Amino acid sequence: MTAFLVSLDAVSAWIRHLACGQTLYFPQQSGQSGLRFLPVDNDSEIRFDGYQPSLAPPGKKLAPAEEPLFRYRVGTDGIPVIQPVLDASPRILAGVRPCDLRGIHLLDQVNQQGHPDPHYLTRRQQTVLIGCDCLTPCDEHCFCDAVGSLRWRENADLFLTRIDGQFLLEVQTEAGQRLVANQNFPACPDLAGLKAHIEAQRAKPFGRQWHADAGRIPGIVASQWSSPVWDKHVERCFSCGTCNLVCPTCYCFDVRDDFQIEDPSAGQRVRHWDGCMLPQFAQVAGGHDFRPAPAARQRHRVKRKFEYLNERCATTSFCTGCGRCGRQCTAGIDIFDIVNDLIDHAEVTP
Amino acid sequence: MKPKVAFFDFASCEGCQLAVLNCEDILLDLLALVDIVEFREAITGTAPYYDVAFIEGSINREQDAERLRDIRARSAVLVAMGACACIGNVQARSNFIAPAENFKRVYGSEERNQVQSDPEFWPLWAHTRVRAVREVVKVDYELRGCPLVPEEFVHLVKSLVAGTIPRFAAHAVCVECKMHENTCVFDRGDTCMGQITRGGCQAICITNGYRCDGCRGLVPNANMAAHLGLLQSKGLDNREIANRYRLFCSAEPLGRVGRSGHE
Ligand code: SF4
Ligand code: SF4
């Protein structure tokens, strides 16, 4: 499709313009340190440099911390009338980096499979993604290249790359095309040449790298069920769940029912985030807990990212390498180190 | 028949009872569901039997313990309400200091001498130990926090009336910081007890720019060794750490670790 070469000022003005018509989220500073995907308004600063992964990944806008699933009312005949709550308001997620684009792609997969999730999918259908490339790793926690996220851009409707003080703006879908209509952006004269130049500018190696070929990792993780590595990395763990809740591909939730106090026959079912590192996650009826040890929970988390879900969705890895879990863990536990330790351990005791 | 509900206060500031009265927008709806038979902050009167007894405050003197046992014997469900009742709160810090030393700090040496010479002089401070309610009687539910969280109070009353099992967070405060997308206190250059403290408060202190000092008590199986090491690695000395751990958690095992291991 089309490609344009646009100045920083023009890109900023365009993003502001888009934000007038609908909610547009862009990573911004807001008082406290750290970036958040916040709605852009007149006072927002549109900054592309100095990017660090946002505290929460942008995909969480499609599955918020807490949301009503349906409202109910039990009629006089005793039969409940159920009204689903769906959010079909249009939105744009802009400045989404490759790791998070891939995170949203993976969430799309799990939400479409099996029992499709109408709440996620309704929001997703109304969402336009404007991606943004990375030419240097954001910090020492990043390992997006190692898991094959760095060059991911398939699901972006539009994709921006900052190069030599300008932006290459690539239109990838019809929905993206609609957002640049009437903008009169100058066309990119030599797209192939510019792309080769961009690749040459990209840092090499890009971020942290595995101790083994990435293709071997699912097999290694599968072979290490009783590895001492699990215990080693859990010694300092608080089971606080931060690593789950900041992950772009974690989607577990729990539900609760709230009846109205003034009319107990009516109420709503609410879902809220949950996470497999939390101690009560595996507690079932009668109080039995089938995964009580923190090390078993950690193993489960790693296997979800590097073995179970990538098998189910036929992809290389369910971790996008964004580094959020390691960056935000106050105990300094990093899934990248865990997997590299598993690799090293497998070399010694396969 | 509507359940009979009573509120009792022991050593506390009665702030939790006020927090209940402050549920203004739904208080009248709640009152339609229950009969309040004792509530010193709001009504006078007594009853012989209670379906639900809410206990506010820590248990400091033996006569308090006696009164509590009597209430327990006449109550179907007993709820500890607020940090004082659940974990002892700030007053339980006095457990770490010999009574005579406490008294000297507060009243000077004259009264301290008097207490040792005058058998008639037996002031309030001469209790044996500040106790949480569960150290004296069986507790069915705990409404944690200083003060309690009104939403949790309402949730409990609704569940008791509807006959459903109330659910309270047993996860760390970190969960709610993530839900509010807070910058971690450790990334703001301060230290925090959120990882070992029970959530349910919506991380209200951190969301409003402060840190968590642990008023809701410990999560089950709190990794105290890791937390101690973390605070030490941030440059806190053991005295500061013990003070932090004891501020609210004095009646919790954590406060005792602060005492025995590091002073
Ligand atoms: S963020 Fe760190 S401390 Fe918290 S559960 Fe995850 S690994 Fe454990
Ligand atoms: S497991 Fe960690 S590094 Fe991987 S996608 Fe999730 S938060 Fe990012």
C-alpha cells in the first residue's frame, strides 16, 4: 500500500487532529514517572524519543482491570433477563511498539479461539492501531528480537518509523488509509531503498539474546519440569502478581456477582484481572489449591509463555520480549534470566 | 425477620464506626436489610442476642477480654472491624516495650515510682498485652484497614443477608497498584510494604502519592525474608525497618521478626 515521508511536526499535528474525532491513546508522562497510554488532548505532549515500555501494555485498553460483563434482573416469573454489556466505542491506539503490536495479535488469537470473548472482540473491532518502530532497544530489560517481536508489524493499520529526523508512514489497511485521507502527506520516493537504510540503522545485536537457538526453547522448557532453576528464581518472589498483570499476553480473569442493594433481584456480573502467580489463583471449590508452591506457579507462568500457548497458537513464543515483568518486579526476577538458566541447565542435564 | 446487628468498641478511635456511618448514600438501604440493636456512635439500647456483632478496637485489659467473650457467646457471627481489632494497630507497639518503660515515657518518673509503691494506683496502661480480637475469641470475618474500607463493609453485610460467601482480597497491594497503573513506590525512590500487605484498599495510599505502611496486615505466607532483604538493600537500617514493620503490624508475626531478629 502507500507510504509517505512526513516531518515530526506534521505527524504530531496529525495525531492531535485524529484525537479530536475519537479517543486516541498515546504513551505519555503524567506526573509520576513512567509512560501510560492516555487519551490525547490539547495539552498532550506527542513525544517519540526516549520511549520506555509503558507501565501497562496498550492491549489492556481492550480488557480493562475491571468491567461489567452483563446486567441481570430476575422477573416476577423467576426467569432472569440478561443484558450483555459491550463497549463498541471507536478508539485509536497510537505509538504502539512492535512488541505490543504482537501482544495484541496474540490476545486476538486467544480471544477468538474456543469460546470467543465478545467483550474483547467488540472493542478490538473498533480499534485502529498505529504502530511505531524501534531502532534501538528501549533499555536493558528488552529482548524483543530474541523472541521474534522486533520486526512484527502485521496487525498495524499504519506504521511509523523515525528515520533521519523524519517519519516513514506506511499504510497497511483500509482503516489506516481512511485516517490519512485528505492529509496530502508527501509520498515516499524510494521505499525499498529507505527500508534497507532503516535496517542498516537498527542496532545489532538488538537487546538481550538467548543462550541457545530460539527454536529449541519450547523443547527445553518442556524437558525441565523438575529443574532446580524453578526454586532458585522463586526464593525472593512475593507472589505479588505484578509480572502477570503488566504482561501484554496475560489475560486471566475472575468474576464476581454484585446484586443491587435497593433491589436484590437485579445486579451485574463483573470480571477483573487475575494472575497465575497469585496464591489463590489455583484455589478451587472446598478450598483445595492445586498449585500451592510459588515455584510451581512460576513454572506454570514460564510454560504458558514458552511452551503451552505457543503450541496452541502455532507461534514462536507467547512472550513478546517487552521486558515489563522483569523491569517491574521489585524482587528483580526476570523471565529472560529464568529461561536462559533453563537453557544452561539443560546443556548440563538434558 | 431481619438480622440483629450490633457494634461494640474497645481500644480504638471509633473511626471505623464513623466510616460505616459515612456510607451515607447507601446507609438507608443497608438499614432496611438489618436491625441495628447496639451502636454507641449512633443509638442507645442493648439486646440479649446478636446475629452479627461487629467488634472495633484492640483488647487491652482482662476486663475487655471478659466483655468480648460474653459478646461472642451471644453472637452467631462475629466480625473484627478495622486494624485495631484485626491486628492490634499502633497501640500494639507498646507490646514491644516493658510497661514501666512505657509509663515513664508518657507520664514521667513520678507516676512510675507511684505505681511501684502504691498498690491502689493501677492505671490503664498496666494491661498485660494489646491483643487482636482473634487472639481472644473466634473471629468469623475480618474487615481490615485503618480505617476499614466502606465497600468491604457493604459487601459483607450484603453477603450475610443474601447468604452468600463474602470474598475479601488475600492478594498483595501490588495487584491494585497495577490495576490503577501506579508507578511503583520503589521507582519513586521510596520503599513500600505493598508486596507483603493484603490488598482490598484499592492501593489508596499509593494511588494518592504515599507508600503502603501495611495497615491491612500481612498476606498469607508473606515472604518476609525477601522483604527484609529488599529494604536493607535500599539502605534502611534495622531500626527503621523494625519501626516500619511495627507501625500497624505489631500484632502480626512480622512485627515480632522485626524485634527478635534485628535489634
Ligand atoms: S513480579 Fe516478581 S515478586 Fe511479584 S510475583 Fe512476579 S516474580 Fe514474584
Ligand atoms: S512474559 Fe514478561 S517479557 Fe514476556 S511479554 Fe510478558 S511481561 Fe513482556
